[in-house]
Amino acid sequence: MSDDIRYPSEKPEHPYLDSSFSGMLLGTLVSRFCAGCGYGSIGQLYTRVFEDEKLDPNLYPLVIGIGCYSQIFFLVHKNAQKMLTLHGRAPAIATGMKMANPKMKPIIFSGDGDCLGIGGNHFIHLCRRNLDCILFIFNNSIYGMTGGQAAPTTLYGAISTTTPYKMFEPRSDGVELALAAGASYVARTTIAHPRTLMKYFKKALKHKGTSVIEVITPCVTYFGRKNLDNLGSEGEPGEIMDTGGKMFEWIKKNSIHINQAKFMSKEELFNKYIIGEFRYNPSKSEYSEEYKKIQNIAMKGD
Amino acid sequence: MSNGNGKRFLKPGKYLMMGNVAMAEGALSSGLKFFGGYPITPSTEVIEHLAKRLPEVGGCCMQMEDELASINAVMGASLVGAKAMTATSGPGLSLMTETISMAANIEIPFVFCDVQRCGPGTGFVTVPHHNDVGLTRFAGNGEFEVIAFAPMSCQELFDLTITAFNYAETYRCPIFILSDAYLGHIHEVVNIPPKEEILKRVIDRTIPEDTKGAKFTYEDINTHKLMIPKPYIVGTEFCPPLIIHLPHNQDGVLMPEENSLRFMKIMIDKIRDNIDKISLTEEYKLDDAEIIIISYGLPVRASYRAVDLARKKGIKVGIFRLITVWPFPKEKVKKVVVGAKAIIVPEMNYTGVIAEQVERVTDLNIPIIKVPKVATLHHPDDILKAIEEVAK
């Protein structure tokens, strides 16, 4: 590929520049993420869906937890109601918002440490209630904002600043947890599959009930630079993942579609991400609708 | 279909009510629409009562998975414009402090009932101990001011809860009601006023006509007076585009780091400048008093009897009662204690949180006598003994 095609002299205008918060404030897309990070793409994809689906910002508030991805508010749609909340508490805040104004459908952004670590309890109970909302788990398998500590999702054998020898704890699986807790739409995809992510997001917008979408994203700075793409396992020599491209390749290689995974053994699936749609159950009763029925019983004779 | 407001008010008249229930009814009267709670002795009756009553008025009562979730759900509900509250006890309060500090920053109002029990740790769960008085003042990281009420009867629990909700709407800071295990479980006659009378007192959550106005507290450039606008509502036009708990200006836009001090000043001065309007106090036989009792909550009831008994013996003693404990009415207390022979502070804790505050504003030569009680109530004789000792 010649440099002319890769770096055209005239920069094409970004089709969603005017729609993004950063475009509105600064006239250009500003990302505060490291090179190779996946969150920039997620912010853009959110803006695209928001613009294409013409979502009403008053009905789709965006509740953001704490993590690297908190900075995503620069890239999301300018009209979206953005709220930076507390570490791990976003599902609980969304519950209060939804129940006080049942017309709303909160969209929750949370990370892996945020949702499966500190906020694990809120996550489980959000899924159990099947409250109408969309919960994104951005899984980069590391605590990026604090400088690369091990997360509950860190893969076996990975090196992090708090697991300097290797990660030896079994990892937590957000999708399995959501399935067990009772979420009615559960899917996992990666940022290397952006169109699938948009498809799942649009499907979740039409679904009534808790939608959990886990997105595998790369963290080059704190995960990739310190780890080999075989995560220290014996056999083929691994290569260090110090660029975004290498991490994208690793994520693609490490992700197995659910249909394919059915025929694979547990050992073969070890340290792999299974992607695809795990559950879609539109008939499961939704919490705020059930509560409406309780209100109707209580209000009788008023 | 009806909106359920028909059941919001009880029929006017006299009711025999438990303290916790009186507080819940007070909240309903002031338009409570969301309650998030987690059962904890001795506050459980609040959630039990509201689970039945809130759906009747079209509201929502949720039993959340823990205290952290309940306070966050309350904040979420308040963000979208519902009057919201929670009730808990000391151990729950310590869990909730994280969200209290965030709510103070983004100026989201809610009312918080703390039915105190004997601590520290899990402690004795069914006895009172005013040990959270200090915690409520410093609940959460960061600097901010709170308002705390200390009712002493079921009637006051009903009335002050309405006032608490009004303060929440006006001053946009965390509001506490400091009840305790005995006050929460005591059964007393509560006089419920007619609906119209209550409605006259209640400040509703409404969107101002000029929705382009400021969303957060800010300083008027010309007069340097702090303006406290109505709380914004998520899901309406009257809302900043980005809600963030970092130093921000009146529209929610981030302030540069060097302006953080100004932000802190705004957050704290909005309460301190209005302290005369906020702080509620009561005086009893104070005009010619030489010995002054300063107290709040249940010990005040014993103090009334002690003062009457002492007056019969010819001792000039009076009571200065704090209805709002925080912000501490420094100037008012300063005026009261001038020339006093002694100050007696009966409190239901050993350290004497308010006694320390009184010490702060009193001359060094005026003795301050603490009458501590933990897990039991003050007997009038306890206070009378202290009065007689200093009157000698």
C-alpha cells in the first residue's frame, strides 16, 4: 500500500464529526485514549447508532461508571445526556432512574473492573430484575486508569503490576454471570467486529429487558506491552503485543464464535473468548412493567 | 386512571403512630415518589410501611441488594426529578458515604433518615446512641456542608420530614434526619393537619420557566451573592449536557484546576451564608437563665422536666435546643452563652460531639458539663443532679 492511499494529503471529513460532543466543543475529534485503545471506536460507534436510530436523548440517558472509558463522553453524541457516576454503581443509579421515570431506557457504560469487580453485586441484581436497560461491559482485562493492575477478568498467565509473576486466579466471566443472573439478552463481541457490535446495540435498543453486551477491547499500554500473545503458555514462542494492530490480531485469534465453541473441549476453550449471542428472550417479564401491575393493585379504590 | 394522589395524605386528625411510620407519612405528604432501602434494625419499619404506601400514590419502593445500591438508586431517582429518600442506621450510613459526597458535588438533593443505634461496629441494634452526629457532618470524602435535623417526638418526625424535603429542594445538599432506635419505635399521638395546610408548606420539584438558566449553584458577578437554582432534571431540557463530579461551573462545564478553591467556596458558602435561614432552634425559659442547657433530640425531653424541677428550687436555668444540629448555629450559640454561669450539654454519646462545638464558641472560664448517656435515655434526675452541682 502506497503512503498516498494510507495518508491522503487531503484529510476526508469524518461523517459524524458534527454529531459528536468533541466535534461540537472543539471542531475536531479529540480522544484522550492511548494509541491502540478500543474505546475511541466504541465512542464513535455509539454516536453512529445514536444518530442513525435518531434516539431521543431525554429517553436514553448515558450512565457512565469509572474507568479509562469514562473519557468516552468526549466522543459520544453531543445530544446524549451524559452522566459520570461512581465506580461500579452505575447499574444501581440506572435502576433508580428507570423506576422513577419508566419511559426511560438507561444505557450503562461499565468496565470489567467496574462491573465485575466492585459493582458485581449491582450487576447481578440488575440482571435478576430484568430491568429495561442496556449494559455494556468494556473488557480490556486490566485496570487501565490506575496503571495496569489485575482485573477479575485478567486471563490466566497474564502479567500485570499486581501480578508480576503471573495471574493465577481463575477469571470471572461477565457473560456467564449475566446468564446465570437472568438477563434476557446477553451477547459478547469484540471491537475487532465493529459491525456486529452495532448490530447487537440496535437489537438491544428494541429489546425490552436487561441487555448485557460485553465488548472485548485492547489495552496496549498496560496489557499488550507486558504480555506475549500466548500469555506465557508453553509451546510456540509468543510475540509481545506492543501495538494496536498486534492486539487486534490477538483478540481476533482468541475469539471463538459460539457455534464453533459448541464442538470444542474445555481445554481448547481455556483463556479464549466465546463471542456471539448467548440468549435472546423477549418474553421474560420486565421489572418496571411488573411494578406497574403492583401499583395498579395498590391504587384500586383510589 | 387516577394518578394515585388521593392516597397521598392521611385524613386529618389524631393518629397513634410509631416514629418510623410518622416519618414515612411525613415524606409521603411532601410528595415522596421513590424510596430505595435495605432492611436494617431499627429503621426497618420505614421500608415496610412505604412498600405498602408508595405504590398507592404511584411511587416506587424498592428493596435493593445493599445499602450502596439503595443510596445510588435514590440518587438516580432524584436525578430524574422524583423526590427520593432512604432510611438506614449507622452501619448502613458508613457504606453510603461514597454517594453522599458525590450527591453533594452534583447538588442532587435527597433526604436521608438515620435511625441511630448503639455502635461502633454492629453494636447493640435495638438501643439508641447518638453516635452518628459527627459522621453525618463529615460523611464522605471531600469538603461539603450538610443539614441535619434532630427531632424529639413523633409529631416532629412528621413535621420536620416535610421541612427536610423543602430544604433539599432549596439548598441542594444532603439532608439528614437524626432519629434513633427509641424515637423510631416509640408510639405517640401525631396530629395530621388537613391536606391544604400541608400543600401550602411543600415545595415541589418543578422546572423553572426559563430553562436556559444556570443548573448549578453559582456566584452573581455583580453582587457576589450565591444563587441556588432549582435542581435540574435529567430527561428534560433543564439539565446540563454533562453531569460530572469534578469542579464545575454553573452549567456543568469543567473548571480548570486553579479554580477548585472557588468551587469549594461556592459549595460550602451556599449553606454558611444562609445559616440564619436554615438553622432552627428553640428556647425555653432562657431569658433570665444563668445555667444553660444546650441539647438536641431525645435528651431535650428530659431537660424540660429537669428545668421545671430546678426552677421550683429557685435555680435559674433554661434550655437552648438545636432542631437543626448541622450546620452548627455558631452565632446564635455565641449570643446565648454570653455571661452564663455554666453550660450543661446532655447528649446520648460519650464524646459529646455538640459539646465540642459549644466549647468552640464559649469563653474558657465558662465550665461546660457533659451529661453522657449511651444506650439508655436521660432521666430528668440525671440532668437535675448536674444542674444542682453547678448551682452550688
